[in-house]
Amino acid sequence: MGTFSIWHWLIVLAVILLLFGGRGKVSQLMGDFGKGLKSFKKAIKEETPEEEPKAIDAEKRIDVEKKTESQSRT
């Protein structure tokens, strides 16, 4: 059968068609990939809360716990 089977040649043919099989297909694919990546980064940025409010909440919680401990001792 030789070095390559029919499946190897079909995969090579598919890759060649994908890369050179039309006008602007590679640039169109990369443009779509870039748009998807940009929207993904935007969504991640919108969902990620800032760290500072969590730190402030933790400080307030510690202050409240200290006050309740001092009140329960008296």
C-alpha cells in the first residue's frame, strides 16, 4: 500500500482545500476567531467582580464579630 493510506491522502486533501479552497477563507476564519476571542474576553471581564469590595466586606465582618464578642463578654 505504500507509505500513506487513503485516509492520509483524504486528510491532506481536506487541509489543502481548507487553506486554499476559496478566496479569503483563511482570513475569514481568523477574523471569526478574533471576534469570538474578543467577545469571550469581554464576557469574562464583565462577570469577574472586583477584589476590593470583597476585602472591604471582610473587614466589616471582622469588626462586627469583634463588637459582638465584646458585647457578649459584658
